[in-house]
Amino acid sequence: MTVYKDAGVDIQAADEALKRLKPLIRSTHTPGVIRDVGAFGGFFQLDISVYRQPILVSSIDGVGTKVKVAVKAGVHDTVGEDLVNHCINDIAVCGAEPMYFLDYFAAGELSAEILEAVVKGMVRGCKHAGIALIGGETAEMPDLYSLTDYDLAGVIVGLVDKEAIIDGSRIQKGDQLWGIPSSGLHTNGYSLARKVLLGTLSGYRLDERPQELDGKSIQEELLSIHRCYLHLIRDLKEDAHAFVHVTGGGIEGNTRRLLPDGLQIRVDYENWERPPVFRLIQKRGAVPEDDMRETFNLGIGLIVIAPPSAEKEIRQIAAVHHERIIAVGTVY
């Protein structure tokens, strides 16, 4: 073990970190979890009694270079919650109910404190959604990452009845696009955002509060937690033809993934006021409008595609969730 430690990998430190994390992870366990933390695989017993034709839905993702902001700020719990919420949204828009989550954490040098903070964020996200953090993997790789760097990935698994899959096939000409606000950049566009706000183009410090951000610091903006839309999506399923999780590729890029052949969308970008962080990035970085639209969500994290006749019901449901909806565009 000493030789391996001399090579930069401390197995004992990883074991100690896992011991500290077990109670946190167990706190997310739902009745479906049938084995404790530490087995070679995660065991989950599916309850398919309410499904006629149960279909498993899964997704894998990361948080990109938002991790670089977390490392620079020394704040690590937010990216853990970001990861869970992003993955949940990806399958919730397909009509799926998330069941359990797994994570992968890789670092140049394992810090028990940093790992614990990251997992605390994951636990918070899982508890909010009522899903289990069923397992994960931790890797220490000093030859691949710098000693202060780490990376994250997450896998989500859910269930949906075959007849309830939401895949865009119901979208029709004349449908409206309703936007639900984001909490900022979410987890996309950080390479550009960091270059503009923390690089030589502006030279901001994380604790600076530019006038354009209405009192918020650069750190607060860039570490704003990616919103989870699961509870809202659940209540809107009956009225919507489709949902779009707006991630890399922007509003149009993500919506086009769902459109049936022969249909297009028109987005009216003047219908809402973009959050200040997007205006600041565009101004300071002299970023062309096309690049802004392709890179960022521009303040819209979720799109609900529905017929005009559903507007009243959608507005009422959104109000119950204390959400405002924005007319984003149309299908033609």
C-alpha cells in the first residue's frame, strides 16, 4: 500500500471518506433500495405494479467546466446538486419518474472534505426529488488531473409507461412554446463564461459585484444551482405535447431534437428579459448574438410545448408551483 501511496493514490484515505459518507448516502434510500452502500453493484427493486408496459429510461451527464468555478471558489456542494438536477430533468422531460442515481467522482488528489461537500449536494438534490443515491465510484488519478482538480459524472435511471413516453411525436403545427425561467447558466456554456468573466477579457474576481449583476457577485451567479423541474413537469404532463430541457445547444438546438419531420419553430427572443449575467457576458466578451443563442439557455431552462387551448390550464398549474411562464415561440 505504501508503494501505491507513493505513486499518488491513497486507498486508505478513500476508505475513510466512504465511511464518513455512508450515513449521508443512506439518508436518500427509498424502499426500493435493498442493499447497503459498499457492494459491487447497486440493488434496486422496481415497483411496476402501476405500470402496464414499464420502460426503463436512463441518462448520463456531467457539469462541465462549472467544476473549475467550484474549485476556484472553494465551494463544492452546489455542483453535486447541479449534477443530480440536470440528470433528473433529462429523463423527466421524457415522461419518466426517476428511481435512483449513481455518481462518478475523479480527482488528482482525493480530499475527503471536498468529496463530502460534493456528495452533500447530491444528497440534497436526491432528497428534493425523492430518489435514492444508490452508489458511485471514486477515483484518484494524479497523472490525469492536477492535484486540485476533479470531475463529476452522474447516471439517472427512471421508469415510464410505454404509452406515456413523451418524445415529441405529439407536437403539431400551431403549438405554442412556453418557457420556464432558469436560475442562470445552469450547467452549460461555462468555458465561454469563464473566459469572459474570469479571464483576461474582464479580469473579474469571484467576489466582485459588477453593477450589471444587480448586487450579485460573479461567484453567486456562476454557482447558481441548476433548477430541477421534476415536480412541475409531473403536473403539466396531461396538458403538454412535449417538454424541452434547455442545455447545450440553446433553445432552438434542443427543441429541434424533438420536432416531427416537416415542422419548424419560431422563437421570439424579444419576449423576455434576459437575466443580467447573459447581458454581461455578451457585452464584455463581444459575443455575437448567434453564439449566445447556441451556447446558453438565455434565462429559459424548460420549455413546455402545448396547444393554444391548454394555455389557461398551464398558467394555473405554473402559478401553483410559483412559476411564471413566458411565451417563447410557436411551431409552424
